[in-house]
Amino acid sequence: MKLIDHSIEKFFWIAAVLSLSITVLIFGFMVILGFPLFKGGQFFELLSQPWLPDYGTYGIYHMIVGTLSIAFIGLVFAFPLSLGCSAFISVLGPKRFGQILKKTVQMMTGIPTVIYGFVGIFLLVPIIRELFEHGSGMCILSASILLAILISPTMILFFSDSFDQVPKPFLDAVDALGGNKAQKILYVILPYSLRGVITGLVLALGRAMGDTMIALMVAGNAVALPDSVLDSARTLTAHIALIIAADFESLEFKTLFACGIILYLFTTFITLSVRSFDLMPWRRK
Amino acid sequence: MKRVICLAWISVFMIAGNLSAFAGNLNLFEGMKGTLRIAGGTAHIPVMKEAAKRIMTFNGDIQISIAGGGSGVGIKQVGEGLVNIGNSGRKPTDEEINKYQLKMFKWAIDGVGVVVNPENKVKALSKTQLIDIFSGKINNWKSIGGVDKPINVYTRDKASGTRAVFWKKALDKGEITAKANFVVSNGAMKSAISSNPYAIGYVSVGYIDKSVAPVALGGVVPTLENVKQGNYQIARGLYSNTKGEPSGLTKKFIDFIFSPEGQKIASEKGFIPVQ
């Protein structure tokens, strides 16, 4: 019996070490393969230059702008939507209907992003094109709307879980004071679950930045620096997917490691900020 | 129920009939075994898929995998020994041939045609207009006789042989605007153009069907016939490349592509067979 206990313990230990080392190894792999760029001092140039392979500049500045703008605008769309939706599920709506809604949202988390991209091309892109008459309709706006739909379930489930954790006596106290549901949300639930809300928000941002398919299919992938949300743009992830086909030894291909490192650092930064937020002493009054 | 069974029998006979009719060229693969990996040019894919389907139906011991990636990838991967056959929609450069000891097999000729959405009234362009459209100098359909809407330029990534040929022969190596939308294959180009009334792009002539409208260039429409006659100049060979002299299954596959049946597949898919 003790032997089994022991071996199970070992097994989990190995699993933990393995998954940790894979994460570290991937980063190491990218740094090593991208090393020629660091050595030549090109790495920081890449961050500020445009992508003009015909003229010998392989900068990824425009893709960084593309990634950040699509992800943040997506978040701007998704946040109010998710907040409202989870408030409806947990407090405002009829209980039964809220449950149905929650189940639907749970189902939405399993939809592959390529489906959203596909639907976006045939439904959303033509509408955007005809509505604004600016460009092909494959643009930052279209991509962010779809991303908003993609990341909303993550946020909705996270938010409504943390709303549900508000102790019942608090809620009863609001009722006893004669407060209505809106006041309940605004003055008790939101302040109490602020930490959960922010964590959900940051996680959703990470998901938005890491998504490839939607941007690749719907954002248009133009390499020019976008000057409006109706311009088409290329994200880092879509850029990697497009350039991966290039000659392995070309400088174009090598710059992909810079893209990879940047993306990795972005997501690591996001995860770390969530963690540190969790660890922070948090006073509730 | 009876009808269903009847239909099933008819289809069985039809399949059997097909098989026996083509068995002549497929006999090459009698008793063969193994796997064949093919990658590269996306224009080649319809032909490769059909050939692979027939071969694998004929002999279940053969596995053929087909990947895209573009001409650059095809040449690179076959050179590095990652695949057995690397397809390219352009002739490999002398540098590439020397570096990898490539052996080229040109089995069809393909045109690269400018296409617009069928709704678009503009069906003919001069070369100068085309160059100006792709460089972004002309950016509204109105100035070339169309509706008052901005032109949406679609292009392929740099690993594409279709792009390489189009850029060299149609655009005279002119610039392609940075505002152009990028798509990843001939198929993706076709679906992008067919769903956008203000789009312009270029595809392999083999891919042109009712969903997109070909645009005459200097008075010549990119059709199979015009490419065949040599009237339409923006054409290229479709190559399958191997590292060194092919042998075994690889050789058999290339022989099959050059056989009457293989060449017939090429012409059915909209290319001009070489034999």
C-alpha cells in the first residue's frame, strides 16, 4: 500500500516537473534559435521597423500594433457584455432562464475559433464592408467583434462564479435594507468580487492575444500600419502562420522567433500579473 | 428500399467500371508498398489529390500525404529530405537546383489570371492599369469604369509560386501595396474574391470557375484555350521536384503523372498537359 502511495506521489511529481520544464524549454528554444538576432543587435530594431522584406527590413512593429489593437478593442466590446450577462445569470434574471443561459455559455467555450472565423467571413465581413464602405471589410473591427464573442464565455463564467461566492448574509442584508437588485450588484457584489472580475478580464486578454485563426481569416493580414479600426491589420500570431512557409534559412523565417518571444513575454506578463494579483493582500470592508 | 439497393448496385458497377478502365496506368503500382510525402505549390493540389486518391484506391498498401505551403516550401522541403516530392509553381532557381541537386519534372502548364467578383463590371484592364491597381495608385473602381467603391487588393504571401509568376510577368516586378489583404492559398484567394464585390486578386487558371470572373489583360482573357495557344503570356510550368534521380514509389508517382491517365487528370483540373 505504501509503495502505491509512494509511486503515485512520484508520478505526480514527475508530471509537474515535466510540464514546468516544457514551458521553460520552449522559451529556451525560441531564445536560442532567435539568438542570431540578439547578437546582431537586430532584435530591438525589429520592434520598431516596418515589414518590408523587399527592402531588407523585417520589423514586426506593425504586427505588435495589430495584436494589441485587436485584442484590446475586442476586450472593450466583450467586457460590458460579459459583465451584464453574468449579472443577469447570477442576480437579475429569473433563476431558470439564468441557468439555461449559463449552460449555453459553457457550450460556447468549446466552439473552435475557426468556426467563428468562417462565420465571420460570410456574415460579418460583408456587413462591415457595406456599412462603412472602407476597405475590404476584413479589418480590425471585424476581428475584434469576433474575438469579443470568443473571449466572452471565459469572462462570463469567471464573473458569475465569483458573483456566486458572495456570502448570502451580505445579500440578505441588502434585501433587509430594502435595496433593489441593481443596488445589490453595484454596492455589494461588484466590490466583493472585484478580484475575480479583474482576473477574468486579464485572462480573457491573454486568450485574445494568443488567438490565431480569427485574425488570420478575418483581419486581412495587411502589413501596413493601420490608421483606423476599419483598416486591415496583421497580428503576431497570423504573421507567424503566414511566414512559417518561407525558406527556413531566410532572415524572414528567423524573425519569427522574435515574434514568438514577444508573444511569449506578453502572455507570461499577463499570467504573472494575475498571479501576483491573487497573492496581494486584499482588504475587504 | 428496393430502389436504394438498385442504386447501390449501379454505383458499385460504376466504380468497378472506372477502376478497370484506368487499370492500365495504375498497374504501375501493382505490389508496391510504402508512403509518399508531397508538399509545396497549392496550384498542384487538385491534381495531386486526384492522383493520390486513385492510386490509394487501387492499392491500399500505399499511403500518400499531400500538403500545401507554397512553392518555396516545396523546394526547401524536398531539398532537406523532409518530403519525397516538392511541388513548385515556378522553375526552381539555378542556385536551388545546384544546392539540392534537384531533378525537375514539368508536367503541366498553368496560367495565372487576374480575377474579380462576378458582379464587377470591369472585365478588361491594360497592363499599366493593373500595375497601378496593385501598387495602390488606382484605388477606386470608378476611375476604370466600375462602381464608386474602393478597390480591395488581395495578394499571396512570398512563398507562393503563383505570386512569383504574377509579380514577374504581370506586374513587371512592380510594387504591391502594403494595404493589400493576404490570403494563404489559391483556394483561399478564390473564396475571398467570390465573397467580395470590390475585390481584385490573381489565381491559377485551373481555379477559375463561375464564382469568380476572369479579367482580360491587354485584350486577352485568361482561359485555358488562350494559355494553350500562347496568347496569354502570364503562364508558368507546374513542376514536381525530387532530390536527385527519383526511385521506387516516387518514380512511379511521377511516371503516373506523365501517363495518359495522369495527364488527363491535369487537363480535367484546368491545366494544360505537356504530353
